[in-house]
Amino acid sequence: MDFGTFITYAPLPIIIFALLATWKYECSRYFLFLLLIVELIDEALYKTSLTWTTHHYLYCMILDVMFVAPILYRKATSNWLYNKTGLDFFRRVYESHHYSLQEIGLLLIFSLNFVINFIVYIEIWLYKLYVIDNPYIKLIFRNPIQIGLHLFGICALLTYVVKTPLREKHYHD
């Protein structure tokens, strides 16, 4: 297994570790559980999406939006789930919701990832339509940038885990 493949599949065990390490903190548990769901969808469809060639980059953009959703809409979904189920867990998550610096970093990472995949998607279409001769961004820049963004995302998740107890204590005191 090469380094790029390793980095592609690394978020799943890290999210599981993060979920277990922050289990007693409800907001973190809910956030990481939502991320885990999106990551499992990604893991299940990733190899299939590679066979879509051109549209693989569209798939990557959709996944970037799906990864942003738990960050931006966590409060709204917890409120909706509380209204539908009446479970007190969702009310507590809704009332104690706050953004962390690491979540903002993840938003930036997923946004950059979306932009890169959008540029590559356009570039591939230009290449297929014989407008350009070589898809340089895809061939030269995309993979190293993707690896870097994955590494930054992993670092953000690990920092999120380390900072969770202090952050939760700060908001509950």
C-alpha cells in the first residue's frame, strides 16, 4: 500500500478513535458520529467512484459538501431530532452547541478540497473536449494537494480530541 492510499483510508480509524476518546462529551460524540456516517459512506463508495473516471471529481465535491454538513448543520439537526424523538440527548447537544477552532479548520480544508476538485473536474472536461492537451492540474498538483489536505484534516481531528475536555469544561463552567 502506498502512502496516498494509506492517507485516503486513515480518517476512518482516526474518527473511531476520536469518538471513543471523547465519548463522555455529548457535543463531540454527536459531531464525530455524524462525521463517521459520512466517512463510512465515502469508504463504501470510494472504489466504485474511481470507475466513474470523469465524474469521480464530482463525487469528491459531493462528499466535501457532505463533510461540511455535520459542521454547519449540527445544531439544526440536533434540534430537529429532538423535536421528532423527544430524546433529551439531542436537546442537550442543541443547547450546548459551539464551534471549535478545529471545526473551522475542517471547513477550510473541505472548502479547499471542493475548489480543487471543481477545477480538476472542469479541466478534465476541457481535456475530453480537446480544448486543452494535458490536464496538468490533475496530473501534477491534485494528488499532492489531496494528501496534504488529508494530513491537515487528520491533525485537526487529533487536535479536536486533545482539546475537547478543556473546551467542554470552559463552556460548562
